[in-house]
Amino acid sequence: MISRIAWRNLWRNRRRSIIMLSAISLGIWGMIWMTALLRGMVDQMIDSSIETLSGHIQIHAPGYMDDPSIEYLLPPLSKSPALQKLLASDEVVAWSERIRVPAVIRSERDVYAVTLVGIDPARERGLSFIAESITQGSYLSSVNDNRLLLGKKLVERLETRLNRRVVLMSQDPDNNIAERGFRIGGIFETNLQATETTYMFAGIETVRELLKSGPGVSEISLLGQDYHNLDSLLEKTRSAASYADVQTWLQLDPYLGSLLGVMDGFVLIWFIVIFLALSFGLVNTLMMAVFERTREIGLIQALGMKPSYILLMILIESIAMLLIGLIAGNVLSWLTILPLKNGIDVSAVASGLEWAGMSSTLVPAVKVYDVVLANVVVLVLGLLASLFPAWRASRKVPIETITRVWQ
């Protein structure tokens, strides 16, 4: 009976109830929508960082991170059976060896400082962005391919083009200049201009021949099952490669790790702001409902209804309003986010966001945790906010209430 009375009371003033329901719906929609955009931004930055050669975990020779030169190389995998066994396990989705050294590239018109990366083309597929980013020419065919892959922006700055020859200079292990002419065999495009101007790629055996570096490598990059759960794989990698420096993608990009913490804090602040706005509206609506029904509440108390039932009736009204608003807000969120599964074009501001690893298309990412958290926050805290007007209603003295109204 209490529930039926509460439901009828909720719709006695339809206009006020609809306004409050709209506010709750828009509030939960705003929570989910903003969080989805933020999560989409973060996911895009993480994917960009992982695909831009870092992988989930990287192995380097001690000292390489402080001085990324050809002097600091890892021994061949054949000398580390434990690491070979780990890389062949199901925990590792993909892995690749690389030689990465600073270099200078010279065209007939300009000179530019770059990072030369010697790769195994077959192993890089599914691990990094390189194979899928070729827009002109073709991908490297083997570890002995003596062509270069350059970024579109770098090609433009060098004022050269596909199939033209360029001269590449670096330093060998004996500190002598290693120089050789290469033909541009492919041009890649990425979401980040910095990637296009920083890296160029060649077959790893071709780079070894240029630098006379022997069978060692600068790094081993590997991809696990899930970047959220790398503790087990990290521990096994450090055990198998105890002679090396092993780091995760977060350690390789500490800026991104700090940004993730800031994003989580921003989401929490956003939730609090939305809830405060909703709580004031909810309390005001319930207080007005109690004020308008002062005589009615006094009469039903005089007829024998316990104060606890009065409190329960007001709380049920609040819960009903919150639940209807939450359902409408979640449906609205789904209807507005689902059509954007292919992303939102932010090309107008993409150049300003490029430094953060974002592309010109932003895809909202809805996490179950965020949706549940938003709904629980609104429901629980909204219920707590409604305790005050419910308590005020239950504390009214019947005879005083009726007398005051009739006066």
C-alpha cells in the first residue's frame, strides 16, 4: 500500500516530476557521455603509444636507455634459452627484435636527424603500426631488404619522393661514420606527425651490414594478452632476461602514466559536480512535495500511520524518481553513443591534440565499470540526499500540522 501511495504521489504534480526526471536523465547521460569521451581519448593515447614501437614490454641492454647507441646491444636470443621459451609461450602474442640507433638522412635538398630502426618485417606485423601504415610503395619484404621506409612528413621536408635515393649516415661500434645510399621503397602515414618525422625503417640485416654490428640487437619488443594485466608476464620476462633492462609501456612513457591518473581524478570530480546539481534539485522537489501535502501527511498520521511509514513513503518516491531517471539516462546514452562507433571527426583541433597521441577521429569508449559507477553514485547519494525531506515529513506532529493549515 505504501508503494502505491508513493507512486500516485509522484505523479500528482506531473510537471515538476517530469522536470526532475529530465534533470536526472541528462545528469546520468552527461556522466556516461563525458566519461566515454575521456576513456576514448585515453585508449587512443595508449594504443598509439603501444603501436609506436613500444609494445607492452621492452627489453634493452643495460645503459641503452641513457645512451641509445650501437654500443649497447643485447646478445643473440640463441644465448638465452629461457627467453626463447618465454617468447614462444601463449602469454606472448607477438614479439620482434630491432636495432634502433640515431642517424642522419640526406637528400639532394636537405638533411634531417632521424632514428633508424632495423626490423624483421614479418614479426612486426601485428606488433607495430608499420605494415598497416604504408600508403605509397610497398612494405619491406625481408630482413635483407635494402630499401627504406620513410614517413610522409619526412619525405616532404627532405623534398624528395618515392624511389628516389637518399644517403644515410650513422655511427658504427668503433665510432666511425657508417654511410650508405638507399632508395625510398615505401612511405607511411600515421596519426602523429612526430612519428612520421622521427622514424625510418630498413631490414634488420641491412642495418647490421651498414653498422657492422654483429648479431646483437638494441631491443626486443613484445606484446602480451592484455596491457592491463602485465604483472605475471613482466615478472617472467625479468626472470628470463635477468641480464637486461626490462620495462613496461608505462615505464617507457611516464607522461602517459601521469595522464591516466589525472583522467581518473577528472572523472571523479565530474561525477561529484553532476551529483551536487542533481541533489539540490532532488531535495527541492521532495521538500516542495512535502510542503504541498502537509495537511494530508498530518491527517494520515492522525489516522494511525506510523512516522516510519511516512519516511518510507517519501523514500520510495525518491527511489522511483531516481530509477526512472537512471533508466531514461542510460537509454539516452546508448542512443547517442552507438551511432558514433566509427568515431567523431575532431580534425579541426587534431593538430593541437597530436602531441598527446590522438588522431583526428575520436571514438568514445564505454566501460561497464564507468556506467555502473555513475548509476550507483546517483542512486545511493540521491537516496541519501532525500533522507532530509523524508525525515522532516515523518517528524511532523499531526494536530499541529492540521491546526496550522486550517489557520
